[in-house]
Amino acid sequence: MKHNFKSLRIWQKAMGLTDFVYDYCKGLPIEERYNLIDQLNRCSCSIPSNIAEGSGKRTKAHFAEFLTTSLTSSFELETQLLICERRKYGSSDKLKQCLALVIELQKNDLQF
């Protein structure tokens, strides 16, 4: 059961989220470069990466495991974005967009 991951709507949305997160991170304080910025970028990359990796697995159960990993990464990303919100870091509009996208992924695409 192999998918062309690039044609999966879930992967495309996750890649869009990654783009938004990277853009948002450009406005964060430089002292967060090795803390929140690094963590936000790694989490956002993990979501589509696990979808792509799972798409090459032989069974639906294996693919589901990688979707679960993507979902847990999305919760980690959401938490880090909420930390940024509490600390009033970066553009509030970009932050709201990132949060909306991550919640949309969680609700509509990463759930079974």
C-alpha cells in the first residue's frame, strides 16, 4: 500500500503549515534561535515528513502509526505556538494563522 505522498491532501496541508511556521519564526526574538525557533521548525517539518515516510509502508496499520506520530508532532507544535502567544512573541496575525492551520490538520486530516 504505497501512496504518492505529494498527491495526498494531508501532506500538502502539512507542507503549507510548515511554510507558515517558518515565516512566523522570522519575527521571533533572536535569543530564541536555539530554543523555540529551532523546536518550532523541527516540529513543523516532522508533520509532513512522517506522512511521507508512512506513505511508503506496506500496510494501512503501518501508515496509521506514522499519521499518529504526525498528530503528536502537531500537538507539540501547537503547545510551542501557545507558548509564543503567552510570551507575546512575533506577529499575532501570523501566529493566529499557524494555530488555525495546525488545529485544522488535527481535526480534519490526522484523526482516524
